[in-house]
Amino acid sequence: MREQSIDPILARALYESALDEGDWWPALERLRNTLSSSEATLAVFDSRQPPAVETTREFLTAETCKPYLEHYGRIDPKNAYFSRASSGFVFNDARCFDDGFVSRNCFYQEYTIPIGLRRTLDLLLEAGDGRNVFLAVMRSDRKGYYEEGDEAALRVAGPHFLRVLAVRERLSAAETAARVATGALDQLSIGILLFDPSGRIILANAAALEMCGNGGCLRICKNRLVADPSAATAEIEAAVRQAAGSCGQVHAMRIGRREDEALLAWFAPMPASSPLNPGTGRTVLAIIAGPAQKSNVLPEQLRRLYGLTAAEAELAIVLAGGVTLAEAARRRGIKLSTTRTQLLSILQKLGIHRQSDLVRLVARLPGALLQ
């Protein structure tokens, strides 16, 4: 007997619309028509998350699915068969429920028959670990019961639906992880850019977008990093090429003509083992910051970390901003001698010796990099 192959139109709907766009309707609609059905559905029941049901919406709309999910699903007589079945089991109600049973069963009398469905062909695609996945077609009693040829066609289509579903779920998980990672990077006050090997920007956090969109020495044009002066653009492109190349060189550069707008940038290759690398060169990570990166450490945080008094913590933050001891005393309205005494106490508690050490220590604190 010749092995049945999947319908090419169904295959195209699965591997184009469903896989690429997440649109299951064309594939389910083709399956519905191929098996002369009134409705086709793909359902995922997972104890760890809400049910996910895709239908052709001919009979099973959001309104008609709701009673099943909230009540009738628990009394569905097919459950007794699926509870003992493993993946690949096909349920055909023509072999299990005769007209006498249907006439007495409230699931059929109150739910399926009133919405125009009676006959069911249901393939258990996946079972176990609190998760069941079903591919089903349904029709009215007028269209008659499903035969062995219909079961065979559903068995052939089932693995393709399951394969596409698995890929879509992995893509969704990856997209969620990417959104979470991008959200985390957006909390940083330093700019983070990720380039593909050709120099196109594939990721930029909020700080990088701000640096490139405030009329300063950097901007993003057609997904590429452009600098002023123009010679810096060529240096950026060279830095990305060097980092993306086989040697993976790290390149540091200063961007900007004026001291008050100058940015410092590092271009570094992502590790060869990184999943972000496409296999044709490395992706490149760029870190961009101003020479005097503003610290976002709060006095209360220094008090908790190092046991400083409120006055000492306030002075430490002011000094870390680069002002002189005399200016700090003037701003706080206290004597220079008092300020000097507080500084000595701060240095002792932090285990450092000079005001310059204080500036570096505060700048290195993780909180200093937060927005």
C-alpha cells in the first residue's frame, strides 16, 4: 500500500503562514476542507498556562469556545479515552458513541449539537507532563461519520502541525527572552550597541538611542552608526571590521570635537561560541559612555554599603561628581575643616587613601551604571 503524503497546499500553509507569521487559519482551513469538515482546531492544554485554541472560526468562535474551556471540557466524554492514550492516538466517535449515548449525554445535547457539530476526529499529538496537544476536525451529523481514509489523512498532517507548533513556541520564548534582555539593557546609563559582521546595528538600548538622537556627535542612519567628524565614521567602521574579523581585536576610540560632548567607545567581538554569531563573522558589542559618566548612586545606598553617616554619604556623592573639597564645603554651607574631617572618615570606612580613589570607587559601583 502506497504511503500517503501531506497535501502540498496544506504543507505550504503550515510552513509559510503558520511558521513564518504565526497564522494558523490557512492550514486549519485547508485541513477542514480536505476532510469535508465543519470545523478544524489545534488546541494546547498545559497545566502551567492558559489553554491556547486555534480554530477556523466557522463554528468554534471565541464565544463558543468559552463554555467549553470553563465547563463542558471537564465533562467531555472523550476525556476517558484520552486519559489512557499516548501520543499518536486517534479518536473517532463513530467507534465509541452511538446515537443512543449521544441522546442521553449532556455534553452533546447541551454543547456540541446546539452549535452544529456532532462527529469528531481527534488526534492526540502530544501527551504527558501536564500537557496535551490535539488536532481535531468536526462535522455535523448530516455529513456522516469519519472513515479510515480520513483518519489516515489526519495522521499524516499531525506531525507537521506539531513540528510547526514546537518551532513557533521556541520562537516565542526567544522573542520573550529578547524583550526581557533589551528591557534590562534599557536600565543602563551607558550605551549598548550590537552590530552584525557587516556593521549594521541589530540592537541598541535606550541610552544608546538617546546618545544618537540628541543632536550630538553620534547618530544612527539606515541602521549604521554615523559620527561627526566624518573621519570618525570611517574609524567606527574599521573598528567593527576588526572586531568582527578572525582576530577579534578590541578597539577603543574617542568621538566628538568638543570636550563637553566627547564620547568614549569600545568595540569588542562577541565570543565565538555566542549564539548571536551568524557563522559568517562575529557580532560586535559596542559600549559608549561620556568621559565623565554621571553617577546614579544615591547617598542612602552608600550608607547601606559602607556604613557612612548621612552627612558622609552626601559628601561622598558630591565629591564623586568631581568637585573640589572647597566647593563641596561651600555648596553644603559648612566649614572646610569639617568637610576635610568627614572626607578622612569616608576614606577610612571605604579602605581608600585619596579623593581620586573615591571618584573611581563610586564610578565602578553597579548602581552607577543604572538610569
